[in-house]
Amino acid sequence: MLSTAESAIKYAREKKYPISLHTGLTEKYGDSLADNFQQLINWMNLNFNVIDKKILDAERKMQKAGRFNPIFRNSD
């Protein structure tokens, strides 16, 4: 997904639409083409939210299993 996003950003900067948003993954979220910048942004927001949720879910499972205990430090 990140590779697709990186390529899509490159094409968007060059205004080369439509942009293919095929990731090659079995799970697909959103449209497979972006005909304009707004459609690309919508696809990215959706897919980054999905990734964020998957990471959060994995962290919760690891915490419950006692395999993830991050130490947060104040950077001030």
C-alpha cells in the first residue's frame, strides 16, 4: 500500500491522471483509480486509517499477551 501511495503522489505531482491505485493485496479499500487529486486524497485517507487501525489492534493483542510494553518518555 505504501509503495502504491508513493507512486500515486509522484504521478499526482506531475498531474498524470488517472492514477492506478492497485496495491496487489487481497484486501482492497476504496477505488482502484483516481481521476483527480481529491479522489487520491480520499483513497489515501481511507487506506492510512485502515493501516492505523491494524497497527492499533496488533499493539492491543501484543499488550494482552505481555509482549508489548512500551515505555513512553516525555521529550521535554
